[in-house]
Amino acid sequence: MSTSLSGSANLRYNPDEPRDQHGRWTAGGSSWRNNPLRNPSAAGRAHTLLGHALASACHQGLIREFKLPTQGEAKRFSKALAAWNAASNLNDERFCDRFTHGLVDDLATVRRLRQAAAGSVTAQTFGQMVDASRPLTAAIKDIGAHRWTRVREELEQRAEKAGNLALGWQQAQEFFLEEPPAMLDEPPLRPPSPKIPRAQQNYPPLDRPSLPDPPIDPTKPPGPDWIWQGRPGSKPGGPQGSWWNPKTGESLHPDFDHPGDAIKPHWDWMPPPRSPNADKGYRWYRDGTLEPKKSIDIDPTAPYNSDIEA
């Protein structure tokens, strides 16, 4: 099924808007925004999110014809959205390395993909799903509409592989919690479920690290409550992971060999959600100075760029 949406600049279509008695979409209006999602399942949400994004891309002239995603496409895309939300504890650079490196290296586009995924989980109405689809439309524009289908399929495959690794890690943790080995004095701390988006994890906000001073040895835990999280095969203190505190929700990544001489050796400190500058993080230098990082080119908390029309 395909429908051309580029005939009128003032006509807006929404793929989930109620249809008339002839099965045709109706245009405009605002009453549909408050309608609850018809299918709140993971695949249903993915179908609605992707449909809205593609309809908007067609309306903007990015693509010539609009086609609703198939059930199979929606199911595969839902797995990608779930994997992206499960990786909410990763910062943008490490998220890019795990899921998009070589396909989408621009961190602004990576943020848009992650924002759309997070918005699709919390949306309860069609209007909220439209808002969640805006950064996805912007990401499609960044990637290039002619490349989007191929890139999306590759992103789904990578997310499924990375998601399986995250699930395996979670299952291993649950095994040790249920049957702790004899050599452990006490069961290890249970990490938060990777299904909970980072923005929804209920940690008290912090304006400084919970540690009194920056750690000295990156290969050792900064404290008794810190655990290492990294890519498979990574070693504690290495470049492909971080020390994470499941009690406070903060993480520390050693960055002692930063390219160039402008930035001194430091720790990348990511505070828990709802903390000041939680979306970008801080540099924590060895002398105790805490410097907030700056956004690359967009505010990741904004629903979409002001020059992108819904």
C-alpha cells in the first residue's frame, strides 16, 4: 500500500488517524492527538513510530511515496528500539561504538535515534507518538532517505546481536543472585533491568560525584559499590567500558589518553538522570576540578531541531 503525500503543502496525514466510512484517512484536526494508542505492544508502538516518521518525511519531500511498514518490519524495528533503550546506561560515544559505528557516526543523529526510542516507550497517545517520531524523521533526513531502509535493516541486526549479549549478561547476573557461588561472602548487587530506560531510573540527582576524590587506579573499583560494565572482552580500566554504581546511577570512564594536548587526563563522569547536565556529563580532573561537557551541535533534550518540520 502506498500513498502520495506531497500533493499539498498544507495537508497533513497521520497513519494512525481514524479513517472515514470508506477506509480513507482524514486530514488535519487535533482531536486525534488525545486518542490512546490502538496497539500498545512493542511491535505496535514501533509500527506507529515508524509510520509517523515516514509520513512526515514524505510530507517534507524527503521521500516520494509513503508506505506503511509491514508487520515484519515493525517487529524487527521494535527489537532495535528495545535494545537501544536497554543501553541507556551508555553515553553517546559508547552507544555509537556498539550499535551504529560505521553506519551512523554523527553523535547528533545517534541522539535522535535514542530519543525516538525512549519516546516510543512512554507515549500513551497518538499525539505523544507524533512527538516521539520527530527526532526519527530528523535522523532519516540526516542519514538520507535513499539510504534509510538499508541502514535501518543493518541497525536492527546489530541491535539484535548487542541486545542478546545484554540479555545473556542479565541472565548470568540473575543466576548468581539466586545461587551465589560459595567463594562470595554476600550476593552481588542486582543491576537495574536493562529494559528500564535511563530517563526512568529513579535515582536522586547529583551535582558532584559521590566519591570525595578522583580515583587513582582505573583498573580497580573506585569504591565497594562500583562494578565494571563494558563491551565483551573489555578489561577494567580499558577504553571500552566504565565503572558504574548501581546504588547512585552514576558512572566513571577513564580518559587519561585524550587525543591532543588541549584536554588533560580526566575521568568522564555521567551523573544519574535528572541531575544537572546529565545528558552530556562532566570531566573530572585529577585535581578535583569538575568541568561540564558541552553539546556537539544540538540540545539532546529538545524534541527535534527547530528547522525540522513535524
